[in-house]
Amino acid sequence: MKGKDFVKKYTMVLALILVFVLFTILTGGRLIMAQNISNLLLQNAYVLVMACGMLLCILTGGNVDLSVGSTLCLSAAAAAKLMEGGSSPATAVFVSLLISAVIGIWQGWLIGYIHIPPFICTLAGMFLFRGLARVILDSKTIAVMNPGFLKLFTSYIQIPGVDSLGNCPSAMVIGIIIAVCLTIFMIANRAKKAKQGYQVASFASTLIRVIIFDALIIAYASRLMGYKGIPVMVIWILAIVLIFGFITSKTVFGRYFYAVGGNEKATKLSGIDPRKVYFWAYFLMSLLAGLSGLLVGARIGSVDGNMGNSYEMDAIASCFIGGASAYGGSGKISGVMVGAILLGVINMGMSILGLPDQYQYVVKGAVLLAAVIFDVVTNHKTGKS
Amino acid sequence: MSDTILEMKNIVKEYPGVKALNNVTFKVERGEIHALVGENGAGKSTLMNVLSGTIPYGEYTGDVIFNGNVCQFHNIKDSEKVGIAVVHQELALIPELTIAENMFMGNERRTKFGTIDWNRTYGEAQAAMKRVGLKESSQVLIKDIGTGKQQLVEIAKALAKDCKLLVLDEPTSSLNEEDSKMLLDMLLDFKKEGITSIIITHKLNEVAYCADQITVLRDGQTIETMQNEDHTIDENRIIKGMVGRELTDRYPDREHKIGKEVMLSCKDWTVYHPVYTEKCVVDHASFEVHKGEVVGFSGLQGAGRTELAMSLFGKSYGSHITGQEFIGGKEVHLKNEADAIEHGLAYATEDRKTNGLILDETIARNTTLARMDKISHKDIVNVPEENKQAEIYVKAMHTKTPSIQQHAGNLSGGNQQKVLLAKWMFAEPDVLILDEPTRGIDVGAKYEIYQIINEMVSQGKAVVMISSELPELLGMCDRIYAMNEGRIVGEFNGKDATQEKIMSAILSSDNKTVKAG
């Protein structure tokens, strides 16, 4: 019985491990080469970042934002165009984020206060912003070459004299520091809860969790050490994920998203304004899409009118694979991250194997469907019993 | 020589914790108009659901005998096949389709190729409409005709199915005087054509006007069947049958410490429907609630009690709200629900599942939702504190649950109600409005909820209790207001009030509809 609960709770984590091991074997270990592991998060930066915002939208009631791929393109196009014209990276970043904030306010207002159905509103946005991006780009491809901009998003933390390509002990040192901090935090947190008489997991299980987390961090750090060190982009991703994880799990503000998705009428009668909740979901989503535009633009090194095509679907798929309810009201950032990485591993594994694009779509679709069917069927069963 | 078309024998239907029908026997003669009366929750609709197959055979016990045959209806189609047609109180029409399309919904007229035969559809619809006196084209959309005519379409739809027994569930509740009269006269015409009708209604003048026999249901039991062939029955005679319940339910005692201080009051409070903005749902209502007082609101469904309460609770219902609202003697203009909560109001909804609780969330999270500020610091939730508070309320309310982490949806109705009450007590209101706080819960849980109400008022709070159960109001309230059709039509002292007095205040205010005789 306990084992069953465990499997249910960690289905996607187990699936991730399974897929990871499978592709490691299929690729003859190439998947876990330092460069590939380092690239795994960087390649999927936009998915990880945008899935955080997408989760908020989905929490409000299974609503999605279809415009984020286009917003991402528009943001990147604006930055690229400005820097091509000689603007500073700071100006470019500011203007791009401003544009995405305006889009967020616009869509948040339409959806929250004018009650335009999110699907239609963001579908319109998808065309609208894609078009505007192409107007800015004048249907050309613009290279992103500003060194300051690239440094901000795509450089690696390397300490001169200590680190060199293929050997960056700084990554390992930072990894160990993080692992130690995490260990202390988790154990102290457990002690604090126990002291307040709050029910806590057994010490052994806490210890096992700590060991697993530490092992993952060290393993990841060792891979980064074996390549170019800690990528700045990982810090960006981590910051966003931690902020949104904190918002959704620890704050009153975050709780409102779950409440509105769980029962909007009851939430309203509890003195919470659902309109604001919708507004913030779509506002933050657009802002994250704008940031993702900068990340992707910097990583690819150029911006064209097709950039970000169908990226919204990757973010949406990650949320649902990660256990967010299609009806809203439930889902966690941690789950969504597992979903995003699962998709990322599948993509990367298949690319290494040299499977063509078309099969990647088939597999992605199958994984998404399987995850949702599994979710619906198991929840249905527990609901009945 | 009596000729019985329908006999329902010893019908028992149980829902978890409550017997909706307890050995009901009901007999209808061929060619008569039979009125079925009773308070809200007396079991009228449940009985008709058994008859129509909405409650399928096997989910109740007892026999339904129609035209001499014992019937086993598994769904509505089965009962329609033998000629029973039910017109529900809430109209089941699709606004965006035409009258004819609605009339043959699920029963479409087809050509031999299987496509819809539009000529027959519109033609037959037109013929059926003629029988109920509708002159519109059958191609008019439902949304373009008034509710009165929509009701007629429903009846025409039933006639088109070649029905022998027509059941009308509160057909005149949304009709004006003229339309009501027309509808009743139509039933009298059908009677001449040999169609038997059962009419469920709260309007006793209508009963006296058209019914040949009257059966009274109360608490899921048949009380009596009265003859009314000469249409001269006294309305008070019917009321006596409806409410003649003894006050056997027990209510906990409390010390009555009613203060002078007025906690909540309103003057000429008028509210219009949020969608149909010309419809007045609360009409110049004025009332007050004192410190330490339990004030009851009685009335039939749709009397405007919930609408009054919700509109006072930060305008959470209605449009074009006018009138004055006072809290603690000071006039307030509440902007929204949050404002109302801040001013010390709480409204616990009658519909805990759709408006009250988040069923997929834990008890703990439901308890704190209306006052997250109490368990958070700088917007960060203090989860241990939240759990501690939830534990306190679970213990205080005797909520039966394995843990506060249980989802609200997994609890029984009574325990869900306790979580809803806990949520609003956690909000620490000065005035707590409880809308049907004991609906659908068992006797034991009811008693515990009464105790909680007593405790609230003993702490100097005020409680407004909206209930459709008169004995409950009489047992609990210091004062009782009676409402009907949006107006407050009576005020009673809890000690002097009787069920008869309240019921006749409500029903006699109805006389602006059909005059009997």
C-alpha cells in the first residue's frame, strides 16, 4: 500500500529516471557526457522559465497562454534590433522586458477584467505579436553579437588561473557549498517543525532525501566542472524557478491561484478578487516569455521571425506532464520542472541517437498523452474509493 | 366508480442520512387535476422524479402503477413511452434553438434517409403550439420569447409526445397574474379533453381554483388527500396540513442576552437580478439585527432571502442595488466581499459545494481562505500556524475527519458544513449570516450546528439564519422575518410565532396572482 502511494506520488520522477537511464544506455553513455549535461538545461531554458508562468495560468482553471512563443520572439527581436542600432545591452533588456510587461498588462486586463476567454485572447496575441516581431525584424534575421549582452546570458563562471576548458574546479566548489547549505537547511527546518509540534517525516527519510539531493547537485556540478563551469543561464533559470516555487508554495498571493482554480465562486465570496488573480497570472507569464526571449536570443545568437514557434506548447506540455490538473487548482513548480526536464531528456536523447525531428514529435505527443491519461485514471480511481 | 390512472404505493427513497420519501402513497384519478402541495423539501419533486424515471427503478422501493400496470422506469424515455410527461420548474429549453427544434429534442422527426425532416418538424410543432394557444412561428428562437411562453412551449412539447398524464412542477412560479390564469385555464381545458394533470405549486389560491383533489406531503410522508370538486376549499385548511408538524426536533437552550446595539440593518434595500436587470428580486427590504440575537428569515424558494443576504455582503449578488446598509449603527457602502469581511460580516452560503468550499483543497486551506492575513506574515504563509488553527476548529466543531489534510470533498455533508462554518468563524465576524446552515445534513450534525450558533451569540455576535425549515427557525430564533417575492411580509417574535402564522403571512401575500373562484 505504501509502495503504491510512493509510486503514485513520484510517478514522473520515476519516469524521468527511467527515461534517463534508457537513453544513457541507448546512446552508449553519450547522454551523460559533460557537454550534454551542461547543455540540457541551457537548451531548455525557455521551457523551464515559461513553464513557471504557464503553471500559474493553468492553476486558475486549466487556462493556457498561447501567445508566449510570439511574445518571446517579439522581445528577442526588439533587443536584437536595438543592439544592432548600437544601444547598450541594458537598454535592450529593459525595453524588451517593458514590451513584454505591456503585453502582460494588456492580456491580463482583457482576460481578468473584460472576461475575454483566455484561449481566444492569447490566440489572437499569438498572431498579433508574431506579426509585430516580423515587422520589427523586417522579415530578416538579425544577429545578436553584442558581447555585453552575450556575457549577461551565455557566459560561464570561470575564475582566471583556476579554471580552464574541461577542468573548472570552481563549479565543484560552488556545488559543494550549495549541497552543504541545503543539508543544513533541510535538517534545521525539520528540527524547527518538530519543535513546534508539527508532524514531520522520520529522520531517516529526511536524511535519504538530503542525500539524494546532494548527490544530484554534486553529480551535476562534476559534469559542469568537466566542461566550461557554471553557465550564467543556469543561474537565471534557478532564480526564476526558486522565486516561482516560493510564490506558489509559501505565499498568500500564490495560494490565491490554487483557490481560484479550485472554486472561483467560493474564492470570490471569501473576499478574494479573482480578476486580480487572472491579471497577475497572465502578466507574469508574459514577463517570463520576454525574459525567455532574451535567453534564447543570446543562446542562438540570432533572431528571426520564426523564433519561438510552438514554444508555448512545450511549456504547456511540461505543466501537464508535471502533474498540473487540466481543470486547474492543482500542480507544483517542482512537478512542472520534472516534466520539463523529462521532455528535455527525451529530445536530447533522440537528437544524440540521430532520430529525425518527426519522430521526436510523435514521442512527445505520446508522452504527454500517457501522462495525462495516467493522471486522470489514477485520480478517478482514488476519487471513487 | 373510480378510475385510477396512477397509483404510487409505499414509495421509500433514501439519501445518505435522510429519508426523502418515507412510505408515500399517492393516487390520481383519470381526468382530474391533482394538486401536490408541501413545504420545500417535503418530497414533492423527489416523488415526481420517481414517477418520471429520473430516479431509476431499483433506487427506491415501492410500486408505481400506471394504467393498471406495475411500471419499472429506468429513465425518462421509459416513462414518456407510456404517456407520462413532466414539465420541470427549471425550464430545460435551449435558448439558441428554435421552438420546434426544442420541442423535438431527442425525438427528432426524420426523413427516410435519416436526416431531419424540417417540414414535419415545423409543421407538427406549429400544431402542438396551437393547442396551448401560442401564436408564434415555430421557427422563432426560444430566447426571443418570454418565460411565460417558454413554459407553454414545454407543455406543448409534452403534448406532442401524446401524453396521458401531465406533471407540472411549479408552472406558475415565474409567471405573472395573467399568464398564470391562462395556464390554469388551459389545464382545465385539457381536463375536458381527458388529460390528467398533476400540479405542484406553492400558490394555494391556484390550488383552490383548479384542483379536484389535493394531496399534502410533509417530511417525505403523505399527510392527507383532500377533496375539492366544488373548488371552495379554505386555504387555511391546506396550510394546516402542510405545517402541522410537531416540534419534536430538539434545540439546545441558550441564555437570551439581546443587546440594544444594532449590529446590522438595512433600509429600503432594493436589488435587481444581475442578468435580467428589469426583474426586482429584493424589494425595499428593511430589517435589523441586534447584538446577541438570532434572527431568522423564512420564505419559500425564490423569496429573495439569499439575494438579500448576498447583496448586503459586499454586493456579491445583483445589480442596481439601492438603499442604505448600516453596520454597528454606521452607514456603510461596501465595495466588495473583502470590504464586507473587513467590516465584520460573514456569509456562509447555502450551496457549500459550488459556492462555499474548494472541494479539492484540504480542510486546513479551506478554513483559512477568508482570512489568510491571520496566518501569514508579510504575505508569507505560516503553514504550521495554519495547521494549528485548523486543528483548533476541527476539535471545536467536532468535525469528523482523519486529518486536517483531508480534502473537503471527501467529507460528508454535515462535516463539510462544519468546515464552512469554521471558515467563517475563523474570519471572526460580528455578524454571521448563515444561509440554510442545516440543509441536507443529519439530525446529530444539526444539533451541533445549533450549539455553535448559540455559542456565537453568547459571545455577543449576531446571527442571521436563513432557513426553509420553519420548526428550526421557531426553535432557534429570537425574531423571524417572513419574505415573499422579494418583500419582507411579516415580522414575528420567536416566542409568539407559529408555523401557521408565518406560512399564512407568506402565502396570503401571494394573492396578487390568481383570485380564486
